[in-house]
Amino acid sequence: MAKLKISGVSKAYGATVALSRGDLELEAGEVHVLIGSNGSGKSTLCKIVAGSVKPDAGEVLLDGKPVTVSGPQAAKALGIGIFYQELSLAARRTVEENICLPDLPMRGPFVDRRALSEKAARYIALFDGVTGGGFAADATVDVLRADQRQLVEIMKALATEAPVLIFDEPTSALDRAQVDRFFEILRRLKAEGRAMVFISHRMDEIFAIGDSVTVLRDGRTVGTSRIADTTPAEVVRLMVGEEQAQAAPAAAAETVKTDGAGPVGLAVSALAGPGFAGVSFAVRQGEILGFGGLHGQGQSSVLRALFGALPLAAGAVTLKGGAYRPHSPRAAIRAGLAYVSGDRGRDGVIQGRPILENVTPIHFLRNRLTLARPGPLRDKATPAVEALHTRFAGFSHPIGSLSGGNQQKIVIARWLIDRPDVLLLDDPTKGIDLSAKADLFALVRKLAAEGMAIVLYSSEDAELLANSDRILVFNGGRVTRELAGADRTRFNLYEAAYEAA
Ligand SMILES: Nc1ncnc2c1ncn2[C@@H]1O[C@H](COP(=O)(O)OP(=O)(O)O)[C@@H](O)[C@H]1O
Ligand SMILES: [Mg+2]
């Protein structure tokens, strides 16, 4: 009998179906891997088991008996502990307090500080030698690095001593030695008969620690297998889906201009900086070069370093054949670069100021203007704003009079008034609606056709495949695969993204 059995669990948030049919059977004494691309419903499934999300339908059986995990307290009472992907730590509390938070040792009405320290020390000791500098039982969590916080969240989950443990991407910020130590601990827990769910995007980790694997696709469980009976390629095939696996994207065909004819717009060689190394590529004028791979593999950092917003440690850059040394965004703008980010774009709105002031700051900077007459400025701004189908009543209206999507278009338009030579797109559609996305990509394609060199990082695989002439897959801060022409399939993209770096 399965230790934990989840069947037909579903959850919708308004129109978004986070999970349509989640099934999972977890045995005692195993590490059960849960895998699926971003947004496939993994975290939602975990949160349902941990009682922090209430399912719309479905059944959870523990030791064969139906249970209702009505909340985190109920989960604790049932013997279910969880590592939250987004972490659940109290920033201003100490490491030891956080570790013991789900189950504080009490003496009468008071927390027993001594028992608390002793208990925490046992879990901290498990990671002796790999916690790194600055890590201490009495340090507050807000001074710790990302990997150290992840270790505290692991210790906190372990301290529940729960028979069922769920780890939702516990290793994403850990280094090799930390992962090795964590896996030693998991093996011991396995031998003790604990049942564990483990989520990771790394095939090498999955095949090193997993006993079984369940694959989620678009909110439903599409397969389960023993690790010993499957292969990384088969797992990727399940994640992608048979029909999508080998299809090269149709939409990209119309933008393909990579006949090698256009002059090189931007070339970089052996670029290294925070979180990336050995990155070399050239993007031609008229070409859209895609950056793919799992989130946070260096794509964004490379773009920001090229724009002078992050320091470069090594490498050479040429812009339209001439040497270019990125050292500040201001210099980058004047050299003909533009940088559009979905996240940062929203922060870029100058609240309370008119639309005209919001659309022209880059124009001022690039042309070293201090004053300009509104009439000619409006004439300059109009084509870019219209190309994005921005809906607004007039340039003198406050930016706040626009919808969020239209505000975002104004922020994007500010980069396009002076026609940069190179356009760097850093996950540009994050947080914008579908029609705004379509308008943006229609414009990006047009700009490419007119000879702009464009680099596009997108965390949405469909968007990346549909709009890139060529794709560089980033993995562990390096470019590990180049996909061009008919090789630009979802299968190839996933395989390169998920394989060991
Ligand atoms: N609280 C929420 N509100 C709205 N949508 C959500 C919420 N949580 C998750 N979603 C959506 O549900 C889908 C599945 O999310 P998630 O379970 O986090 O996937 P995964 O962990 O596999 O990346 C995504 O499209 C996500 O945007
Ligand atoms: Mg998740």
C-alpha cells in the first residue's frame, strides 16, 4: 500500500487552471521525483499535500485512509513536512528559531531557548562544513546568502521529522558539495523508511537520487515510471508531449533570415561575469537570436552586462564591427544599444508624470538633450507608440491614466524612438497580457526585417521558439547548445536545458 496516494486533484485560480488532474503514488522508503516544465503544476500539487492550498477536487489517501489536509497544522498532525520553493522563513528571526518554528520546544507558556538551540544544532550539524562563511545559529536569516537560506529551509523541513517529506526545488541555489551532502541525508532518510517527494530540473540529480519519477504536463500527470526503467530522453519526451516534441515552430519561418548575408551587429567572445562564463556569439543585423534554457542560467546577466548594468570580468565585444566596452547603461545607450525588460519595465514608469515625459527619457539621454520643444518631441515619439498600438488620449495625459499593458508599451516605446542598432530583450513580456505580447512581437519582427540586430531572452518556451531565428541554450552559465533551422524543436530545447551542465 502506498504511503501517500493523490488522485485526480485539481485547482484553478480564476481562469488559470494550475492543476487539472494530479496523480501521485508515494511509497515509504523512496525518493519520488516530480518533474515538469515551468507552470506545469508541481508547486500547486505540493501545496495541496501540505495543506497550504485547498484543492477544488480530488482525493488524498494517507496509509490507505482518505484524509483532508485542511491547513498546515493538519499537515503537521498527519506527519507531512514541506520545503517551500519560495521558502517560508522569517527574515528577522535567527537560523535556529526558523529551524524550530513549526514545532517550538516549550517550557510551560515559554519557549525553551536551550532546548531550541540544542534541537536546531542537530540539524545544522548535518550540513557541517558546507554552510559557508557567515552562517551561524544566531544569525538572522536576512543576512544569509540564497544558498544558505535554502539550507535553512531544508533544515526546517527535516526538523519536522515527518514520515512524509516534500522538497519543492530544494537544490536550485546549492553548490555541488551542498547537494552531495543533502543527497547523503536523503539516502539515510530513505533507509529509515521515510517517503519523499523531490522536485528538481536537473536530470543528473534526478537520476542520482530518484527511485521513481512522475511527470506533469499542463497541470496533469502524464506518466510514472521507476527511475531504473527510464532514460532522460524518455522523461523529456513525456514533459514535452509526443505531438510537440519534434515539430519545428511554424511561426519562426517567416522571420528566418539567417542566410549569413547580413553584417554582424553584435559579436561577443569569451564573455564572463556574474553567473556566466565563456559566452561567445554573433548576431547579425536582421536576425533575432534567442536565449533559452531554464530560468537563471545566466541569460539575463549576459544581457545586463552587455548593457553596462553588471560588471564584465572578461571578454571582448564588438558593435557593428567596432570595439565596444560596456561600462554603464548611459554609455550603452549612446553606443546604440537598447535594453527592454518585462520586470524592470514596470518599475520604469515615472508615476504622476505625463505620457510624453515617460516616453522620451532615453531620447534625451542618447541625444544629450536637456530641453526640447514638446511639438517635435511628440512627432519623434509618435511612430514608436503607434507601432505598438498603444491606446491613449494624448501625450499630455498622466501615465496613470493608461492601463497596465499600455503603460508597459510606453516604457518599451521609449527605447525605440531613436532606432537602436542592437535591441536586447530580457524576458520582455513577463507580466503583460496576450494582446500586448502579440503587438510587441509583431513590432520586434518588423524591426528585425528593417535590419536591427535583436537578442531575445524569454522564459516562455513557446514565445522563444516562435520568434527566434536561432537559439542558444544556456545551462549553468554557459551556452551548451545552438539550435538553428529544423533543430529548433521543443524536444531539443528541453533536452539541452535539463541535461547536466
Ligand atoms: N496563487 C496563484 N494565483 C494564480 N495563479 C497561480 C497561483 N499559483 C500558481 N498559479 C498558476 O498555476 C500554474 C501552475 O503553477 P505552479 O504549480 O507554481 O507550477 P510549477 O511549480 O510546475 O512551475 C501556473 O500557470 C501559475 O502561474
Ligand atoms: Mg514550482
